[in-house]
Amino acid sequence: MHFFEDIDIGARRELGAFTFTAEDIKRFAREFDPQRFHLDEEEGRKSLFGGLAASGWHVAAVCMKLLVADGKRVRQEAIARGEEIAVWGPSPGFRELRWIRPVLAGDTIRFFNVVETKRTSEKRPEWGILQARNTGINQRGEQVFSFLATAFVPRRKVG
Amino acid sequence: MHFFEDIDIGARRELGAFTFTAEDIKRFAREFDPQRFHLDEEEGRKSLFGGLAASGWHVAAVCMKLLVADGKRVRQEAIARGEEIAVWGPSPGFRELRWIRPVLAGDTIRFFNVVETKRTSEKRPEWGILQARNTGINQRGEQVFSFLATAFVPRRKVG
């Protein structure tokens, strides 16, 4: 993980891709979001989604999975270079969570992370506050999902 | 499900309660959010959370599960009374998603839904637009989670 000073506004990372199978969609929906258009192909086709659609919370959870995996990769690369590791604080929340288009069975979503703003914390000078937008794009290049994440990131030097 | 005209601002429903076991927390985390404080009691205790903490996305997914179950109950009660059933549109997204306090293993969270605003849609006069805040409260009465949901709700009469 990077320190606050090492992060550039506009920096964009590809987090990875995930293909939502019908089986994945139904399994998540049975446990957390058992609405008919998330459980059955025919019901999905008859719905506004036009097909078996992943729960929006499933899309968010998969994005989280890829964010965590990306964080681990960044951390391991830093360790391999012998750099000091920054331990990020927990996220206080997310804003502007949007499901823009349905994610249907068979869709492959690529997720991206773009840093939008950074500022230092007045109350806690050892921390910076970062806002980054996480976005999902389907195989046709259409945006399907996005949210703005806030994170506490440690500063390299406390001044 | 209710029609737009039947919904009162300020209406509050209890959606139900859920106890987050250590097993539930780890199982969700292994699949979607494998960070150490969601996977291991000792790592949780050493973290800012102070214990094995549920992924925020797990808390959100459980809230969704209870929202869907509540919607089904409301629908079945309406059917039992012989009333016409309103079919709600899909949610275009959520705002102000906040994880206010950690949810630790053994915590029981009660979820509530409160209607905050309603207005008719200019573009689609057959629909109303509802905003409702979903909130999770732990066994000590502390708010742990909330988000503001937007929903399209059909109107009883098209004007």
C-alpha cells in the first residue's frame, strides 16, 4: 500500500475482471437478495433487466474482492522492492453508489480505481484522506457500476 | 408492496434482526473481503475494530436480505387482504452508505426502514420516487450502519 505522499490525483488502476455466471448470481441471490429476477432466467427476461441479473450487492462485493486482491498485490510488490509498507485505515463509508446498467449472466466486468481527491486530516495530522472512484465496465465498454470510496491513508512524515 | 399514495413520510418499519456469528463473518470475508481483521479473531482484536469484524459489504447484504424478506411479508399480507399488489421498480442506487461502528462477532443488529421523502416523477408520471433510510442498530442501541435508498414506486392512478 502507498503512503499519502506517493498517491497522484488521477492515478488509475485496473483491479481485474470477473465473469458473473448464472450459478454465481443465483447463489448470492439465494442467500442475500432472493428477488425473482436474480434467481430465475425466465423471470429475469420478463423483468426490466431483460435477463438473469446479478444483485447490485453482489456486484459491489465482487468489486471489493478485486480491490482487496489489488491491495495485496501492491503490498507484495512494495515488500519485494524492500520499501516501507503503509497500513491504511478502515474506510468510513462510500458515496454515490450507482448501479447504472444491469449485470446479466455471462457478462464480464472489468473494475477500475481512479483517485479523485486527496487532502490532509486537520484532526489527525498523521493521516491523509483520499477519495477514489471505483467503476465497473462491461464487455461492451458500458459503465455498469460505480461508487466513491473514502480512505484514511498514513502520511510519510508527520509535520 | 404499497402504492405511492399509500406510503407516509416518516413511516418506520422494523425489518428484523440478524446475529453475525464468527463463522458467518469469516465465510463472507473469504469469498469477498479477505482482509485479516475479517478473517481472524486475534488479528481483529489487534485492529482498530477491536475484534473479529464483519465486512461492511456483509452488513449491507444482510440488510438487503431482511429488506427483501420484509417486502415479501408486506406483499403476502396485501394478498391475504385481497388488495391489488404494486410492483416496485428496481432501485437506481443508494446514497450516504455509512459504516458508523464495527459489527463484531456475536453482535445482533436490528434493521429499520424509515421513509424520508416522496415525490412524483416528471418524466414518468406513472411512477413516484421514494427515499428511505435503512439503519442497523446493535444490541447496545448504537447505530452501526445506514444508507439512503431510492426506489421507483407505482402510482395508483395515472394523472
